[in-house]
Amino acid sequence: MTETATGKRVLVCIPTFNERENIALIVTAVLKQVPQAHILVIDDNSPDGTGALADGIADRDERVFVLHRPSKQGLGRAYIAGFKWALARDYQRIVEFDADFSHDPAVLPTLLTRLERADVVIGSRRVPGGGVKNWGPLRRFVSWGGSVYAKTLLGIPINDLTGGFNGFNRQTLEQLDLDTIESSGYAFQIEIKYRLYCLGLRIEEIPITFADRSRGTSKMSSKIFAEAMWTVLKLRIGSER
């Protein structure tokens, strides 16, 4: 039995790179909240052995699978690989989820329930009831400014374009040409939401509290941030042609 209470097969995609400290804990926490779901760990050949550790978890639990990639190619490429893996199988709900406990597993049942009426459900820090925890003033300003920049330039009513806690119905992802998505880093989150909005799909945002990681090292960098800003500009230019 791999269906959730909604009667739909669910796959939670968790990309990893050097998440040895978190992987066993996050898998346990997710399956506690959605015990009938499956998890796909997408590991980018982590030097710290995350992939091997995930293999051990998968050997002990038939609900867990591991997709090994040869090198670190970016968050967007990892999620696309996960989406393709899910679409090649009979999964009806596909969820993006971080390995570092920035996303609260307790929100998963609510997100999956809302997918019964929406094509896309976004875990949003920027709707009433949402927010962030353990962030300094600079990070808060950069995140807020990036969201305002993207939302304003693209002219779409999505409040959290950069967030990575998102759920999709199978039919939603089938409408995208995944091979044409250009972004490889966090800009992927902006690009995929913009494309889905342009398709006229039903998109809902639910409030979440995003907590800074307590174990491991953040993957955010100035290069990733710059890619996100440039991606927004390219999407805007493309929409005007």
C-alpha cells in the first residue's frame, strides 16, 4: 500500500549534497507524517558519503529509493531528474522537500490535501501565517528583496517564487517540457513556477515557517543568487517577445 489518505500515490523528492548529518533524520520525520508515501533521495555523489548512507536506508525500508547522479549539477537538475523518475512510474503527487529540516514535515499532510483542489501547492513564507526563523537581518532583506524583484518584474500573483517546498499533481508536470528548463540552481524554483502560471494552472499558497538549518552547511552562494536575478530578467524579456 503506497497511497496516502487521499488515495493518490505520493513521491517526496529530497535532493542531497553532503547531508550525511540530516538524511536519516529527515527520512524518518517525513515517513512519520506521511507513512504511506515514498521518498526519492537524489544524491549528487556527495563526498561525505550521503549517497551510501541513503542506500543503507533504502535497503531497510521499501518506501525509500535513491537516485545517484555522477556529480553536483545544481538543485534544478536534481529535481528534474526526480520528476522524470516519478513520471516514469505511477506517482500522482510529487513533492519537493529539503533535506536540512528547513521545511517542516508536519506540513506535508496539509499540502497533499490541498493538492486535491489545486494543480500546484506552494509552501509559502510570504502569506499570512508564514515566515522565517533563525535568519539574520541581511538574509531576511536579501530574500525579501529577491522575492519582490521577481514578483514585480514577472507580474504574477505568487508571493513566494523562490521557495522550495512545493507539491505538484502528475498532470501538472506532464504539461511541462522538463528538458527546456534552463535554470540549474535555486532559480529553478522561479522558472518552474512562472511556467506553470503561464499555463493557467490552479496555484495555491499555504503558510509555512522556513527554519535555517541547524546541521550541515548551506549551499547558497552569490553565484546562485546572481543566476536567480538573471533568470527573472530572461523570463521577462521572453514574455515580451
